Amino acid sequence: VGFSYHPRHPHLPTSATPFPHCSPGTSPGRLPPFPPPKTLTTPRTAAMEQANPRAGSARNRKVVLRDYISRAPREDDMALVDGGAVPLRVPEGAAGPAVLVKNLYLSCDPYMRGRMRDFHGSYIPPFKPGSVIEGLGVARVVDSTHPGFVAGDIVSGMTGWEEYSLIDKPEQLNKIQQSDIPLSYHLGLLGMPGFTAYVGFYEICSPKKGEFVFVSAASGAVGQIVGQLAKLHGCYVVGSAGTNEKVELLKDKFGFDAAFNYKEEPDLTAALKRYFPEGIDIYFENVGGPMLDAVLLNMRMHGRIAVCGMVSQHGMTDPAGIHNLFCLVPKRISMKGFIQSDYINLFPQFLDYMTKHYKDGKIAYLEDMSIGLENAPAAFVGLFSGLSNTILLFLVCNLMTLTLPAGRPRQHFPLQDLEVNRTKSMSPSAEIHRFKRVVPVQLLQVVPSALAALTGKGMT
């Protein structure tokens, strides 16, 4: 169960934090009898019930790729389909250990654009037209034949854009130890984007205190973390982004020393010279194209370039070439591409490092979240149209379930009936929750006792 909040539009839900069930015997106070549940359930939310206990199955909606594309993605390139009933057990006679999961959060990542092409020469194979789109997610284990997982475990890893997924390579899943950090952060700050930033900056760039660092696409899921790691290391950091809003975010929220809107700079080479009069020591490359050409002319001797991605080239059938590569020779520049999975042995070290700095208030993090599997195509398209400031996620299950104490029946509340505004400081323990409009009175009466069970403090 999770609440969701939107960092830029408080009236929209976006990030999630675990919400515990009230334990049996815990008194919620004097509650009036509940009205008939028919007023709390809509046809849509009823269809999203997790399971039919008698039938042992559930409906499984999924998002599939219609066909390969060679341009920027559109919403109609994907389709939401009814995958029929899925048994809530791992099938008998499976080839090996497997895990059935209920997907909770799924992420939209730029690399997925490359998997929509009919191209088989990449480090990861393309999607199959007509098949479910794959991506990273956080999920709850429903059933398992793998000794390392049991029903109820929360895991992260590669799954499908669907409500239920059968994972036939469970050894690639990571079990999440629940804490006061939102589960969705395991797809961003503590997931692949955060690990990519960590590996690229520390392993590829080999930073030194006092060096000059430039990050392109700096407000993205990876860039925002790279800049903060560089600041923690004692570097001077400048980032580029595509809107003035994002530029202010980089400076005010993420602590960059400076930032600029590349769309307002007619001469990128001159712009970089203005922000780096002594040159650039480290460039974290996310864009490619003219930006990379301009950076090469501004690099210092023995500079390092970590090539994480080139988003400007994703929609091109004939990618643009680079004109200033010769700068690598006289300036002795090191330029290296990398894939975070090649450094998976460092993941436990990364997790400890990032968790500590986040809890200490030294790293800030923002995410954008859409609600419902049906909004996944629009969320993904928004990733390439500049609509998102940060990592894009979507919450798969929008039915909120509360188990009430003292034998009271379970009640269901559509999440769209609840809107919460969170003011979040650098410390995850300092959060203020405030209801923005009328919600079912039964939920309001239960929330204080549930929060009290979580925090050990009385609330009204």
C-alpha cells in the first residue's frame, strides 16, 4: 500500500512510501459503523482486485509493443491489452525455479527506446512486437519455487509492463529490505540510475577534489545524482537542461554551482567557455551531437569523458557524426563508454554509500510518477519530449487497501479519491502530510492510528 505525491503539482499523486497495516488488537479509537462498501468501490477498481481467492487467478492487463519503430516513440506505438486470467501460482513443471510477482512500480528509462528498434547488435535484445514491454520494476512476490524468495518478499529487477509477471531468472532479482526510504526509490536513487551515476563518476571519471565537472541532461534520473556526487567530492559542477525550470531545479534543489538552458545558447562552445574559463576536467555525457563537439573543444589536458548515453541520437535513423574527436590526441583525453551491469560487484557498496548520504540529508532526490498501467505509454513518450524533470515511474496498482483492527472488514478506497501533499525536507524523517480535499471519512478516522503504529507517536 502506498501514498503518491507529485513534486511540481501538489494536487497530483507521485512518489510512494510504505504504509503499514494496523495490527490486530490495535484500537483505532471509536469508529462509527461503516456504510455498505458499494459506495467505496467502482467498476474500475473492482476489476483491479489483486486476486480471486476462490479461483486462484487474477486478470492481467499488460502493455505491448505494436511494431518496431525508427523514430521518436508515440503513445499509439504501444497498446494496453487484457492478458486474460493468470494463475496465482508458479506453473507446475517449470523448467527451473521461478517467481510470480505482483508489480507495484515500473520505470520508464531512455535505454528502452533502443529496444523498440529492429536492431540486434546492442548489449540488450529488442522487444518483440506483440509481446509485453520489459522494464525495471519493484514487485511483491506472490508465489515462488526459488529457495531465496517467499510470498510477501519485496523485490526489484527486470519485469514486464503488466500487473503480474512470471520471472524465470529469479537470481537476477534483488530482495529489498524495507526501511523508511520509499520503495519507488529502488528504481531511481537506489536502483539502476543511481548505480549508473555512481559507477560512471567514480569508476570511469576517477575524480579529484577541486576538478571542473560538466553534466549534460543534468536534471534526468542519472544526471541529478552525478552532480550531487561531484559536489560531495569537492568538485565545481555545472549542468545543462532544456527548460529554465529545470535549470533552477539544478541550482536550488540539487546544489549545482551553475546551470544553463542549452536551448537558449546559440553557441554551445562559447557557453561552455563562459562557465568553464579554465576548461573541463570531467564530462558526464548523456546527450551526444553538438553538445559533445562543443565539450571536446573545452576539455582540459588529461580530461575524462564518461559516455553514459546519447539521447539526442535516439530518434535518428542516420545519427550525426562528431567533428572534434581529434581533440582526444593533443589533450590526452580519455573517453569511455560503460554499462552499469559490468560493475554489479560494486552494487552492495553503492547501496550502503547512497543510503547513508540520503539519510544524512546530503543527497536530494525527485521523481515523477503517473498512476495506473494505462498511463504507461504517455509517461514513456513524455520522457523524450522534455515533460519530465526527473525519473519517470508509474504506479501499477491504484487500489488502496486498509486492513482494519478489531475484526473490522477490509475496505477498499480508489487512490484517486485521496490526494495528499507532502512537504519533504532533506531528511526522510521530516515529512508533513496534509489532506487536500474531502476523502472517505472512514479512511480519515483510521489514518491517525495507523500513523501512530508506524511512528510510535500519538496523532489527531
